[in-house]
Amino acid sequence: MRTEVSESVVVDVPMAKVWHHYDDLEAFRRWAPNVVDVKVIGETRRSLGARMQFTLKFGPFHQKLDETITRYEPPRASSLTGRAPGWTYEMALDLVEEPGGTRATYRCLSDYSRIMRPLVPLLDRMNRRMLGTALAALKSAVERERE
């Protein structure tokens, strides 16, 4: 079963500044919810095809997720794909400059296994909340740096 959830926010800075906070791994850890650690595997920076490992915290639990960068178009777009038990996903960030700043849209495309289907409404709500929290924190971090 495939689903898509997305959230969007306008950040009152140029696109390059928003991209910097997304692309810089130290900055990423400060605004991305639940991210305890993130690293590029076998590379020194993000690039198309690079593998990344995220360590996420869910309450008292930590989970490592291995992801692959499937789209990398600085300073406009990036996508990561990964797998977890019963779930394959793509996380995508798209940036568009608008008159009021930069529109940042974060999307999660999910493909759930049959056994996960009863949980899909809950999982999609959780993903939407995570995307919204991440974008609000990104907006706050980027705009705070401007001051």
C-alpha cells in the first residue's frame, strides 16, 4: 500500500541559506526531530548515490536506518530512499524561491507491506507530524541565524 504525506513552510531567507542548513550534517542534527546521529558512509559529504546512516530516537529506543541519496540537486532538491521492517520509503525535500522567501516542502512516500496496512493511518499521521516538526525547526534555525 502506497501513501504520500507532505508538509510545507515558507522560510524568510534565500534558498541557499535553507539548503545550507539541510545539507550541513551538523546543522541537520540540530533541527531534524529524533535524529541522534547522521553520517555519510564511505564519503565525506552528500552526493548522488551516497549512502547515509541515520540513528533515530523513538522514546527510549534507537534505530539505525541506512538510506541512499537518489536525487541531489543543490540548492533545490534532495531525496533519500530506505527500508525498515515492513516499510520502504522516500524522504524528499524540495525548495522553491517565492516573493516572500523560500518554500520548503518535505515529503514522505511510503510503501507498506501487507502486515503493516492496519497501522497505515497511524503511521501516516506520525510521518506528517515529523515532517511538520522538522520544517518548523528548520525555519526557526535558519531565520534565527539571520538575526
